[in-house]
Amino acid sequence: MSFELKKYVQVIREKLSNGLDIVILNNPKAPIVSLNLSYKVGSKDEKFGVRGFAHLFEHLMFEGSQNVPKGEFDKYCSASGGTNNAYTTYDYTAYTMTLPSNKIELGLWLESDRMFFSKISQKALETQQKVVIEEILQTVENQPYGKWRENLAMNAYSELSSYSWEVHGNKDDVANSTLENVNDFFEKFYNPQNACLVLSGDCEHDKTLKLVKKYFDIESNSNPISRNIFLEEYKLKGKKAITYDNVPLNAVFISFHCENIFSKELYIADVLTFILGVGKSSELYKSMVLDKQIAAQVGAYVDKREFTSLITFFAIANSPEISSDLLTESIYQEIEKFKKGDFDNNLLDKCKIQLLTQLSNEIQYSSGLADMIGNFTLFWDNPEMIYDILNKYNDVNQDKIIDFANKYLIYDEAIRVDVLSKE
């Protein structure tokens, strides 16, 4: 399968004098434009005492700026027929907006104002501290199986590593954050040299670039950014954590270390996890849910990060008497088949087609395309990677999957988190 994306999308890149990367993708098939402004800062850039601050700061960026008072950002956007959102990861924070193309200048003004003229008050900080703490309570602490990722982080990485906590961070650290933390974080990370702006959709290059320069070609802090380091010895292997929670059924989550986002092997990892654990046609589902009937839910995915990644398999039992050991044994049995090459190319081809279709669906939308290219620019310094992304998955074959499985899926090195019922 091949797909010449270059025939449909032309990537044009510019760089402003203040260091801001600009990527414009003009595709006027619909009168809309998506803006993606990504900053190269995430939870891995935090330290003990401010765990969760990157996520907190994402919330604070909607709390007002010099020309856009608190609560007005969303109003400006929605009143113009647009939508906006934001998210924080381990490695970066992205702010997204989709507007009618005749409102592109509004979007640029809104994003520029909070990049250069942020104005966060003590009251705004206190409000968002409460919001983020409540979010942690609802989505993690009071959620069935919600804390397993925290246990994984603590057992997969040394406490010296900023990957040893989750993106949502720590409630106490969030509660103790100060305006001094806010100002320091903004000055250090929220500047043009640490960001990439992608515009995708109905945005003719010359006209769009002129508008971008109008709002973003502003002199700003250009001090070098000091970052946390990551050492190979920060990886922990062969660890097991058992937690007892108010859950009705036992569950197991098994992770293995693999390479960072720059490794071509992660394309193999994507295909492998797709075959093993994505959807009702996956091998884990057919074996553990349908045939053995020991699991109610199974899955697999790759958690991709700048310094190192994790490949995770999980299963939740379908009845109280099913143990986490039995679930683990069944997962390993399916992995073992791939180590031995006990699968046919028809299965591989089918899953590759499904994966490529899923990816193609994502990038046919201006917002999905902008998001992906922002990531390629921020980390690889190469927005044109988008042209070859489908072919990289298509290059995965049976031999590469066998080699990957034997290289990384080593049972003695697994990080295992069991979540067991208290009863």
C-alpha cells in the first residue's frame, strides 16, 4: 500500500526572527482553518515540588491576558463559529483552534496575546488549582483502576527521572504552586523559540504569513532553555507492584521499555500492539475474551516519549475468581507466538490496512494534520515527515515484528502492576 500525500498537501515552512517555527498547509477544500500552537514543554520538564505544573499551566493559559480578560477567549472563539481545546503530554503542550477561514486573524490574535501578554492573577491560579485537583480526584483517585499508571511510573523509572510521575502530577504540588512558579514557567518555556505554529486548511500562504508576522513577529526572551536530563540507568526493569482498590475484578498491566520517539522501531511497536490488542479482532481479544473467557477487557498500546517509550499490555478479569497471574500467563502466551513467528502475513496485512486507514482518517482533517505536523516540527525539525509516515508503517514485515518482540518483550524485565479487589 502506498499513498502520495504530497500530491494533496504542500508543506511550507517559515521561521520568524524570534525563533517561532511556522508551518502553513494550504488545502482550501473547505472554508475552515485549524491552528495548532505547540510548546515543547510537558511533565518531563517538571521537578519534585511542581509535579503537574505543566498541566496546571495549560489551564491557566485560558485565564486571561492583557487584551483578552478571563472567560473571553472561549467567547471570542465560539461567537465566530469556532472551537478550541488544549492538552498536555509528557513532552509537549498543544493549543488547538478551528475557525471559519475568514476568522483566521482572530485566531492568530488570540494565540499571540496569550503567548506574549499573559496576565495570570492570584485568583485565577487559585481557581485552576481547585479545578485541576478535582480533575485528579475524578479521573484518577476515584476512578476504578485509575491509579495504575502512577504505580507504573514509580516502578518503571527511578525517582531521579521526571518520567517517574504522571502528567496530572501530584495534588499537594498543584495546591502549593505559587505565582512565582507561574511567572518562572512562563518565562522559561512559553516563548517563540520553544514553539511551533501550524495552520492547516483554507490558508493561502502569502496572505497567511503576512498575518502571522503581524501578530507573532515580536521580540521575546531568547535565553537558552535548561532541561532535565535522562540517563539510561533511570529505567527500572523487572519490577512488580500490587495495589488493592475498590474494583470489582482483578486486572493486570504489563509494560516493557522500548526506544524513544526517534526510533524507527516504534512503527513496528505500533503494528505489533495493533495486532495483539486493538479491537475485537485482536489476538488478545480472540484468545482471552472469546476463547478462554477469562477477560472482560484487553488491550495494548505504545506510550511514546522523547527519551524512552513503554509498550503496555493489559487485561481485566471477567469474574472475581480469575487471578492476575492467570491473566499475565495468557498475555505472555500470545506474546510468545509473535516471538516465534507463529502468525501469518494475512493477519499482518489486515492489521496494517486497518492502522493505515485509521491514520489516513486522522490526517484528512485539518486539525489532525496540524497536530501531527506540529509534533514532527517540534521534535524532528522536519514537518515533511508527514509525507513518508504511511510508508513507514507499510514497511513493517513479519521478520521485523519477530525481531522486535524478542528484543524488547523480555518477561524478566517487565514492569507489572496488579490491581486487585479488596474483597
